[in-house]
Amino acid sequence: MTDEPVFITFEDALFFHKEEIRRTGGISGIRDQTALEVVLGAPKASFGGAYLMNLFEMAATYVGSFCANHPFLDGNKRAGTACALTFLYLNGYDVDENHDEDLPCKRHKMVYIISSQKWLVLIRP
């Protein structure tokens, strides 16, 4: 595996969750620590020393895994989105957070209703 991606850590995910809850409300806390470890490991899937996904697929996997596994008591979609966007930023992609007021609402609705594979199409440059 060359050019090793920078992955989101357990501590990163806890921080993003805490910040999302602080900023937008909800119940803070971990529902299932093992589920959080599974979520954070999912983008690292590999076989024979090669990752099974590209960076965009890995980012989408954060969102899909958070939505499927619900490791936190609340804010899983928000935490998954924060992890995905931060993952892309840490791996060399610009993340433009200067957007119109409707984007956060649209983003959260989007994560609710579509799979990570469709979300992947929306974040691919």
C-alpha cells in the first residue's frame, strides 16, 4: 500500500460528534463502542495489501457505516458527514464550507434517504 491515506481516529470521531451535538443539539454519548470501531475500520478494507476502495469510496463508507451502525446515541449522520469531509480534507482535497444556508439541511436530508454509493457520486470531483 503506497501513499497511505490519513484515516479518521476514534478520538477524531468523538470530537466531531461532540461538536455536532454542541452546535445543533441532540443527545451526546456513545451507544456502542464496538460499532464505532467497526465504522472507523470499514474504509480501511483491503485485500492482498491493497485497499478495496479509492478515497471517495472510503469517504462515502464513513457516512454509510455511521448510518447503518448507529454508534452514537444521536447525530450519527452528522458525525458521518463530518468524518467523510474531514477525511477528504486530510487526504489533499479542498472542502469548501462556504455555502448557502440551505446546504446543511439538504445534506442531512440527503444522508437520510440515499445510500453511501449515491452519496459518493455527489462528493466526487
